[in-house]
Amino acid sequence: MNTYTATGCDWGSTQLARFMRRHGDADLDALRERAAREPERFWGQVLDAIGLRWITPYRQTLDLSDGVMWPKWFVGGRLDLVDNLVGKHARATPTKIALRWEGDRGELRTISYAELAAEVERVAAGLRALGVGEGDRIALYLPMIPEAAVMMLAATRIGAIFIPFFSGYGADSVAQRVQDCDARLLVCANGYYRRGKRVDMLADARATVRQCPSLRQLVVVDRLGSGISPEAGGSGDCIEFDYRRLPVTVSSCPLTAFPADQTLMLIYTSGTTGKPKGVVHTHAGFPVKAAQDLLMAFDLRADDTLMWVTDMGWLMGPWMVYGGLMLGATLVFFEGTPDHPDAGRLWEVVARHGVTHLGLSPTLVRLLMAREGSLPAPRAIATLRLFGSTGEAWNEAPWRWLFEDAGRSRRPIINYSGGTEIGGGILACFPGLPQKPGSFNGPIPGVAADVLDPSGQPLRGTVGELAIRQPWPGMTNGFWRDAARYQEAYWSVWPEIWAHGDWARVDEDGHWFVHGRSDDTIKVAGKRVGPADFESALVSHPLVVEAVAVGVPDALKGEAVVCFVTVADSAPLAQRSWDDCEAELVEHVGRLLGKPLRPSRVHRVAAIPKTRNGKTVRRVMRAAYLGTALGDLSALENPDAIAAVAGLGVNRPVPAADALPT
């Protein structure tokens, strides 16, 4: 596989290269080895690089007296996190823009660091007036609007714990998570706009209140501009407040520093494989990891503008806020969808706000590839320095389209893989270094990652389990009230080694690849193959736009491969049956992967089921095809697509439309 280097990026001028020169590291491997060998020295240097200030300095970097599962970071340290994120920048450059917002219908807002500091102070005082205090849980059910960042920061200001929820959840999904964490306050918007249509949220929020006795107050943000009328009959003992008119008994809150290991945030996973997990992150660990990754992997600077196409209920939303503000950058919140009203919308947003760092998913890139008018004009991306990508594995063709066609081979794609429980990334690319399509340059310094065989020995050149040998500051502090599940999820494969659940490989040139979740891996006649291998083979055929591969039971091979594809509107199908096309695709995969790995079926579907943040739900598709339990589908963007997959299964009835979430 060829390597590529973005012509518009100089490795030697990056913050990571300067960090290495400053501290005498000959190369990235030397830095990684030193970080593992001398964590106290390394993390102290990271704190200096990101500019974190302590009210009470910590006396010990890392305490493992409770075991590697439960590390204590920056022991004895106390910090005013909001001052690190907002206050210090507001004092230094009060008029600098902290947040830019663009709504689905083109509405625009800008908020300076000084204005953000004042609004956070107002809302924090309002929360105190409502009786919310240290350790209380505040559930956030908000779209990508500035108030989402303000509420997170206001909760942080008073030591409360915020829990961001996906804005597309229905009442039952929100209630399940509120009940799990016993939140006392729910903050919602009355709605938002998506693809030009109004999406109401307030009715679901009020339905949640009726299911959750712990909720005492509901705070409503008037995103729609339609005003907020109290619900007829009320919501029991829960009192509603208008966000703009929170009661304030004092003009500001007393300055308070909180311990480094105090809980900052709970963020719930989607729950497609069981009860959602409340991942615990701390005041120091999460923002340190987010800011370090943005500095080292993304080369984000104070004069940059960061935008990630995401939702505040997914990790990348809070990650962008706590990492980007720590470094003094400008953030762009985009409420809309990047291909509405046309495929050029994303690039218009980039140009309008001067975006330098754009985060997006491979799924979005595949969608844009298939649309007319999706390539940006040179002037539209004049400010853009790099792309970021996370959430799923790449196929080579979409990667090359983004790098060569959209980015003109000048902008690196910072492939970034980690997870909610990681607090950021395990693996990344680094600006200015050579890349292979879909690969990573390797672990982010400070994350002692490896690829291991079943006995725990390192592997190179072949696929194994992605693992981490040492703790890091952004590591989750367990699951909320479920230590046993946390231990089973990550610490049950090898003693004192984090097993991440991804298949990975390091090639002969030292480039890393992630081949998907290990429980998605398909074992055909004893050979383990990642679904991405089949999917990449299929999308290399001119008929196919998107592809998903799953393994199904097979009496002869153990597992057989069943694939689902979407085809281009212009695909030449008019004179051909799908049976002929399917046979051609099966043979095409066989030529690329070998005849034993030919799929047993290739089904054509109108749409691939995905979550709102662009992830493909292979396990749900497999369950639908086999007619087994589907799990929680509340994060799905297009639940009707699951019904279509179920209808393709052998003798499987199509679920009724009202049996699936909308």
C-alpha cells in the first residue's frame, strides 16, 4: 500500500515535534518509551504544554495502591477547571471568539470568551439557587447549541456532574439513563431543526419527568423561539424553569477548587449490546487527555478553529469543548446536517467560520462521494489545515477521495481511534508524517498500546487484540455503580492489561490498522477476517456505494459472510437482474480476498442502518437478519433500514413499522 504525505503540512513545525525537541526525544518511539518508563516526568510536561493551572499542586502523579484498574492521578491536586477553560482566556483576550454556532436554517451566533465566562457564571449561580450542589447529577438533553457548552461548564463550576444525552433519543431512552444516575435536574431544548424540519424535544422531556421521581426541576432552552408555556396539568413535583430566567439569589458563585479525581461527567454508551453503561470521567483526567490529544495529534493552537460533525451526547462533543477551550481555540457548533440543503453545505460552513480543523466520519465521506456537487471549491477550504476522523474503519477509496480530491493532497487526515471509556484516542496519525489510507502512525504518547495474541504476547504483521499495558489520565474511573461490569468489559482477558475489544494490526512499515470490533470479526473456516476487508472489497466495485459485512452461522464453515450494499443512483442496473449483479460482486470479493472468502450472499438495500453519529450497527444488523433480540435502537438515525434487513433474513417477517423507534 502506498504512503502519502500532505504537502501543506510540515512535521518539524508541529507542536508535537517541538515538544520532542524540547525534551530531548529522538523520535516518536523514544517519546512513547519514555512516557511509559517515566510517567511522572512525561505527564508533568504535558500539563505544562496544555497550560493547566492548579489551585493546590498535586503531590503525586500516579498512585496504583488500589491496582491498575483504579489509578489515582494527580493525587492531592485541586483545580478550578472552568478558569482553565474559560476564565484565563477571558482575562487575556476578552473579545476573542470562543464559540461560533450555525443552525440548520442558517442562523448564526458568536460568543466571545468574556461573554462565555459571564454566561457560565450566571447559569452556575442559577443552578445554585435551584439547590443543585456538588455531586448532584444534571442531565443534558440538548442539540448542538451554545447552551449545551454553557450548561456543562456551569455544572463543572459548582462541582455537579453533567450527563450529556444524544439529542435524538426518545423519552424512554432518556428516562432509562436518568433513572440509572438519579439525576435531580433535566435541561432540555424545546426543539431544534434538522433537514429543514422542526424536531420537538419538550414533550419527550416532560414524558421523561413523569417516569423519573428523582427529577425535581426541568430547565427549558427556547431554541425554537416560540416561547415556553407550562404543561397543562404540570409534571408532578417537578418545577419548570425558562433557561433565560433562572432564579439568581447571588450575582456569582464563590470560587471553588475541586479534587483532580472528582467526578466531572457521566457519558452513556449507546446500549446496543445491553444496558447502557455510565462511563465516569474526572475533573483532571478527561480535559487533560482531550487537550493533550488535540495538541499532539491534531496540532491545535489558540488561533485555530475546531469543528467536529457530532452530537453533544457522543464523546466528541464534550471532548471538543473541554480540549478545545483548554487550548484557547475557537469552536464551531453546527446544528444542521452537512449535506442539507445540498452536498456543498459542509464546505460553506467551513468557509463561513474559517474552520482550520474539521472532524467527520468515513460514513459522511462515503455519502458525499456519491452526491453531485460535493467537492469543495479551493476558496471554500482556504483556511482548512487538516481533517479529523473517528468512529469507524476507513475503506481506501473514500480515504483517497477525501485526501486527494477534497483536500487536494495538502491536508492530512488525522485518523483517530479510541473510545468513550478512553476519554479520547489510543491511536492517531500525526500531521506531517507519512500516511497509508485508513492507517494510524501509532499510539498517542502516554498510551502504552500493543497488539497481542491470545496468550498476551506482542504480534506484528498479523491481526490481534488491541490492548493497553498501563493506565493513562483520561481512562474511565469505572462504570457508574457497576464495578463488576467494568472489570468484565476491560480487565478479564489478561491480568492487569486493558483489552479494548478491537482487532488491530501493525504492518511491516510500522503503520497501525484497526479492523473493527473483535466481536464483529468473522471466522470463516478457521480464518479470522475483519468485516472491513469485505466492505473495502465491495466498495471498490463501481456498482457499490456502501457495504456492510456480518458473519452468520454456517454448518460447514462455522461462519459464512452475508453482505448488504447500497448502489449508486447512476449504476447501470436497468438491463440486469440483481441476481447477476450479486454473482458479479461475490466473484469480485473472491478475486480480491481469495475464493474461500467469497460471501454467501450480497443483498441490495436502500440504506445502511446507522446511528446519528455515523456508526454502522453491524451487530444489530446481524441480529435483525437472524431474527434475534435487537437491543436498544434509540440511537439509530434510520430504524426503518433495520426492518428491511430483517425482511431479507431466511423466513423472517418484516417487523411492523410501529415496532421500531422513530
